[in-house]
Amino acid sequence: MHSFAGIGQQYVLPAIVQYRKAHPQVTFELTLSQQMPQLARENGDVSLISASSLSDPELVAHDVGVTFSVLCASPAYLLKHGTPRKPADLLLHECLILKSPAFDSRGWTLHSPEETTEVQVDGPVRVNVPGSLAVAISEGLGIGMLPVYAAIDGLRDGTLVRVLPNHTVQASNVYVAYRSRTYIDARTRAWVEFLRAYLPQVIARDLNLLESLT
């Protein structure tokens, strides 16, 4: 199986744990990557993809939820540099970049109930894995954009603070996908159906937790 790295660590590995409790004979090979999958070339069975849309005719894609990113900083960074009050204030701050195949990493599109604002940002650190970015943010290097699943633990324990809490960034759909021209055996189909039931629950859980922390 292939998955984007952050969502794979946060959602797929726990799903595997739950699934193997009922099916201990099933084994998994999970490849974590920030690249869009090439299932036909890589001989993969299933992929978990987070993207604004997915139109690859070679894939059957099941939409299992919607998530987004939030802006975060450490308490120490905000104490030293101040807290942005509006999107334009981000231009005065060090902004840490999460490189993604699905979005323009330096063009942040912020959504609020009142407006949508685009800000071109830059900063001293660029990484391609959300967990690594969370570490850089918590160490006070700047403000960064984290998917909810990568931000929620730090927001809960206080090592991260949400910046511009009325705004979200880069909403994306989460898809379970597999090759459309490939026979799906019973074990793979059972795993896909498990993910289609499991993932909407954990995505909704984290969004509800985020709401309670805001």
C-alpha cells in the first residue's frame, strides 16, 4: 500500500493495527511518500491520497472525507515576534514551507467565513513531511501550515498555538484509490471497505477535536 507520509502515519498505521486484530493473518507493506502514486508502475494495490481533486482515469477513487490545514506557531515564537492578526501580517514573519505535490507550497490561500486571501510566503526552512514541520514549528523556527492530523497533538498539549484561528488553508479531499484495470482480490477489497468505514470516523474525530480546542 502507498500513502502520503503524514496521513499514513496518523491514520493508516492505526487502521492496520485495528484491522489485524480481526485479521491477524493479513500482512502489509506500507510505502510512505510525498509523491503522487504510480500504482501501475510500482505494482501497488491501494493508495491513500490527499488532494483537492483526483481525475486519473487509471484509478478508482473513493472519497472518504475532507480535511484542511491550519497555521501554527510555538508559544515562544509568538512571544518573541508577536501574533499575526490578519493574513497580511504573515509577510512580517518567518513562514516555514511544507512541500506538497498537491498544492503550491509558497502560495497560502487562507479561507475565513468572510473572505479568501492569498499570501505569498517564504522562510528559512522547507520540508516535505508534516511531522518534521511540526517539530520545526514547535522549536520556534516560525509559522507553518500543518494538516489537522499533524497539528492536533501539539495544539492539545500546548507545544503549538493556532495562528489566525478563524482561517483554514488548503482544504483537500482524502481518497482511497486503486487501479481501475486491475482485478481486486478478496483480501484487498476487504481492506478497502474497512478503510472506507474507518477513515471518515477518524477524520471527523480530529476535526471535532480541533473545533473544541479553538
